[in-house]
Amino acid sequence: MPKLERLELCFSAHGWDRYGAAPAGIEHLTGLKEISVLIGGDGAKESNRRAAESAMRDTADMRLTCTHDVL
């Protein structure tokens, strides 16, 4: 998907400590200019939400040329 410019991700932080993992392969999205992430927290521990947010920021930082928002 070299022409993908905008990526939107939505997921729940519930169970992040057991099942969560940052998206793999984002470095192959060479045309990526914007990443938007919405992390739901219904029933999630605050520590799971923070871990998910941190992982998403780290993933976005791999693409320093794009803008990113983690909500």
C-alpha cells in the first residue's frame, strides 16, 4: 500500500496487557502522511489505556515525516 496517505485506527484498550501489540509493518507505508488513533477505554484499566497510547505514539514516531494524533 505505498499510496496510502491517511490511516485511521480505532480500538479498545480493554485487555491491552494481554492482547495488545502495536501495528507491525507501518514502516512499509511509504506514502503515509497522517495517522489518527482513537483508543476506547470502556471497561479498560487506565494503565492499559496509557500503554496503548504509548505504543501508538511510538509507532507514529517511526514515521517522523507524518502527523499523528492519539485520542
